[in-house]
Amino acid sequence: MTANMAILQTTEITEQRDISQVDIAQSQSARPLPSPQTLKSELLATDALLQQVAGHRREIEAILNGTDDRLMVITGPCSLHDPEAALEYGRKLKMLQAQVEDKMLLVMRCYFEKPRTTVGWKGMLYDPSLDGSHDMETGLKSARALLLELTGLGLPVATEALNPLAMPYLSDLLSWVAIGARTSESQIHREMVSGLGVPTGFKNGTDGSLEIALNGIKSAMSPHSFLGMDGQGQIAMIETSGNPDAHVVLRGGKGGPNYDADNVASCEAALSKAGLHAAIVIDCSHENSGKDHARQGLVFENVVAQLTVRKTSAIKGVMLESFLKEGRQNLDKDDLEYGVSITDACINWEETASLILSAHQSLCP
Ligand SMILES: O=C[C@H](O)[C@H](O)COP(=O)(O)O
Ligand SMILES: C=C(OP(=O)(O)O)C(=O)O
């Protein structure tokens, strides 16, 4: 072989390899999953349950637009991983609701998808066996089955919508949705919300930026046409009419918390300048508590004081990360403590109930 022939052959091999890698789909494996319609027919929501969800969405819409002056309290674990513990929490919350319903609407946080700063366990929907096996078919089924049980208790439930493809499997059972701090700026998420018939809160960015949340609200309130998936699991052109119940969630940011009266007043002014309705939900966790779960109570009490002493009407809701037991634990499948978060640290049930009951007292004239 001459030197020239060898060079020619090497070039051909390189070109072949490059061409084979042009189609990204060849370098990943794909496992089909049931369509939303298949899963929904296996795990059917009765008409009565769907009516209950519709009723809860209307209550939340009324709270957001001020025709219902109750406070929405979204509370529950950072993430769900154990259906038994989630149900125990749900039963306690339902009983507490009966004691405070004249002044508050309690909504359970049911987060199946976790946005990670880098990597980590991404939630029950992705890895229900908690061992890296990523059995997403089981994850989707377990998430829907658990939502059916929790809504079956009579509770309104909330989740973070992270992967737009997950929503068609679950959204019929949701009464409130969050777009997280890491995705508020994403056009794909804004498009998804524009077609969700669920009141949805856009969080300020992790850097504290309120503007991305306000832009998110404006975008989600508008009609969109985009690539998505229909109920049969078919890739489709989706056309939406816009979500009138998009609102802002303040969660603090790199510069510090943003739950205090000054930040709430600036948020209200920014909403008014943008021509948006003054409806604010305050997340007591994340950067508003400096990621110290023990500070959530102080934030919650400050928010209640803004409502009762300063009579701030723009605050419509408040969020707590709370589970049966306080704190968090590392994910070790064979050594997990019942009722303790495996993602962010939470306050315990006793503190949660006491905060809600004393807020109820303060909200009573
Ligand atoms: O609420 C949950 C977490 O704050 C969020 O998922 C980011 O978690 P991470 O920084 O541990 O990845
Ligand atoms: C991830 C969450 O919040 P944030 O987007 O504010 O970090 C969360 O509420 O679980």
C-alpha cells in the first residue's frame, strides 16, 4: 500500500464514522412506554373524581383572582418516594383541612419529578425502585395510582411539571402546578402551561430574577403552536389558547430571600407594570429559608403577618416543604427511615399542623 492509499483509507474510515454519528438517535437506546390514554384507561379517574378536581381548580382560581379571600397553603414533601408515607401525610392533611376550611385551602405537594442542579435521583416517576434501575413505566403507573388515591381522599394536589411529556399522564388529577426556578425561562415549559387547564405558578429564577417569572406568565397566558404529544402518544402539532391562571411564586434567589414586605411590594408593582394580576404565592423553603428547613416557620409566620397586620392582598398562597418527620436522609434503598425526605430537608407534621392552626387563628377576625 502506498502512503497516499493509506491516507485515503483512513480518511474514508473517519468519514464513515462521522456519518454514522450524525443521526443522534443511533447513539441512544429507546424503550416504548404506554400512551397517556392507555395508562389513563388502566388507572381510570371516575367522573366524580374529575368533578372534584375541577371544583378544586375553580376554588384556587377564585383565591388567585380575589373572589375567595382564603389563603392557599401548598404543603407536602420535597419529593414523594414512598406511597404509604404519602398517604399517611394525605390523611392527616385532609383531617386538618376540616379544621381550617373557612380561612384556608390546603393543597398537598405531590412532586414526582425533581429538577437537579447537576445530577441526583430525579424522582419517583423516573426511578420508583430508588436503585438506578429507572423503570419509568412503573414510575408513571405508581405516580398516577398515588394521585388517584390522594385525590380520592378529597384533597387538591400540586406538582412541579418538569418534563412536558409527563403531563398528559397526570394533569387531569392536578389542581395546581409549579414551573420551577430552573425552568421558568424555558419556552417549552411556557408552551406546555399555555395548554394546561390548571392554575400554574412560575417561580423566580435561581439567581433571584423576577423578570423571567413575569415573562413566563405573559407567555403562558398567550396562545401557542408547538411540537408535543397527543393522548395517543403520537407526536403532534399542539395548539393552545393560553392559561389565564398563571401567576408568580417567590422562592428567593442567590441574592437572598424575597418573601419580606418590601420584596412583595416590588413584586406587586412589577406585576402591575406588566399588566398582570396581583397574585403572589410565597415558597417558605429553598432560598427563602436559606435552604435551612428550620427557618421555614419564620418565613411562614412573616407571610401570615403581612396578610393580617399589613393587610397585603396580593399574597394568595404559601408553600411549605413538610413531611411526617423532620429533616432529610441520603438515598440508601436498604436503609431508609419512614416518613423522612430523600431530597430537600422538610419540617415535620407536628410543626406543619401547628403553623397552619396558628395561622388560622390569626386569619380569624
Ligand atoms: O427542591 C428541590 C431541590 O432544591 C432541587 O431539586 C435541586 O436540588 P439539588 O440542588 O439537590 O440537585
Ligand atoms: C425544585 C423546587 O423548587 P425550586 O424550583 O424553587 O428550586 C421544588 O419546589 O421542589
